[in-house]
Amino acid sequence: MMKKLFLLACAALAFAACSDDEDDANPSRKVLVSFEQAEDMTDAAGGRVALDAVELLGAGSYDDVFCAKNLSSEAFDGLLFRTGDGSASFGSYFDCYEGVVDSWGGFALTANYDKTLAAVDYGKQFSVWADGGANGTETCAIGYDCSYAGGPEFARPRIEFARPSQVEHLYLANTSLSYVYEPVTVAPAEYCYKVVIVGSLAGGETGRAECVLVDGDRKESGWIRVDLSELGTVDCLTFEPVSNDANEYGPLSPLYFALDELAYRTKRAL
């Protein structure tokens, strides 16, 4: 009997050691963010994120959208929504200028796709130039950089991670606006529009990656997989749309892009 108990104890210790070794060998877990309803994302008020209709004063009404105004008509500058497990949060900004024009920046969510737009129409600012989300998803994120407005911290699209994470890849696409835009200060053949993704950890930059969405006559139609493995371990990603069509006040291009299928490995909670 004593021998049996001893063998059982040894087996338990061996199992525990094996489990610890596996945790040591795999200290992180894989996360894939597709922005779908089933992922149970939560908003800044703690509720479940749901796409709905929203009206932006001075711009128009939109269906199947989630932005800061869906949450409140009050000014907002912070982390608007996060993944169901809380491992990543997405920043956004919203305000109303003199009570007549709504302004927003950062990230929003959409299920609008339109490859028929012929000219820039801000009534389509939440539409993506694709047939649907990346790899057959229904919902994706829209990024819009309005940091030219100055002060708002989250006017430039930003993702913050709860724990240091290694981002593997994501998918980017043109929005309907960025696809149909015609440059003003450069010839169409010379026009370039891209998104620069900056990784950082504890405030220090870890690296940069970029995705060219328009290069002269070549315009990306649909989703592009962007490898971010070279950024290393990060706790923040910042997205900087860059255009060579600009004047003394800054870029003239509509600084929109679409994002989907964000994949990363995040360290386990202690």
C-alpha cells in the first residue's frame, strides 16, 4: 500500500513538473481579433459592443457602425472598445464642433463594404473597398487619423495591449474614400498613400512596418496581409497614414484605412 501511494505521489510530481515545463516553454497564448459579434468585445462603459445606426452632424447617417458617438453624444478621447479577454484595447476620439459638426478619429467598427463609389463622398466614410472582411469575416475596424486637429490623444489610431505582446500580422485595406481619391498636388502616376505601423514598448519605439495602399496607378483592392513580426515585443501599435499629396497644412488625402484579423501572442496573466 505504501509503495502504491509513493508511486502515485511520484506520478503527480512528474505531471506537475511537466506542466510547469510546458508553461515555461509556452509563456504566451495566441489571440486573433476579427471584430466579430461572437468575440464579445466590450465598450468603455462596460457594455457589449454592437453595431448600430449613428448620425454624425455635418456628415450623415450610417448603419452598421460602432464609434464613440454610438456610446455617448458627449466628447470622448480614450480607449473605446477592447477584446473580450481584455488583452487589447482600441483608442478613439469624438467631439462636436460648436454643436453643429461632429468630428472623430482613431478606430471605429463597421460592416459596410462598397466597391462602386466613383468619387469621394463622406457619406461613405465607414465603407471599405472590399467584398467583406478579411478571410470571410463580417465586421472590421476603420482607422481615421485626424491628429492634425491637435490635442486629442487618441485622434491617431492606436492599439494598446494589456501585457507585452508579440504581434504576428494583421490585414489592411483601402476604404472606399482612400481608393477613389484623386490627388491634387501631385500627378496620379506619382501619388503614394500608405500606412506606417509603429511598435512601441514602455514608450520606446521597437520598429516600423508599412503597407502601401496606393502607388500611382496601382490601387489595392481587397485585403493585404502585413507581417509585423519584426516589431518584436510591444505594448502599443500606432498607425500613421502617409501621403505625398499635401500642402503647407498637411496631407490632403482622406487619411482612412481598414483593419482586420489582428494576430498576436500575449503573455499570460500572472
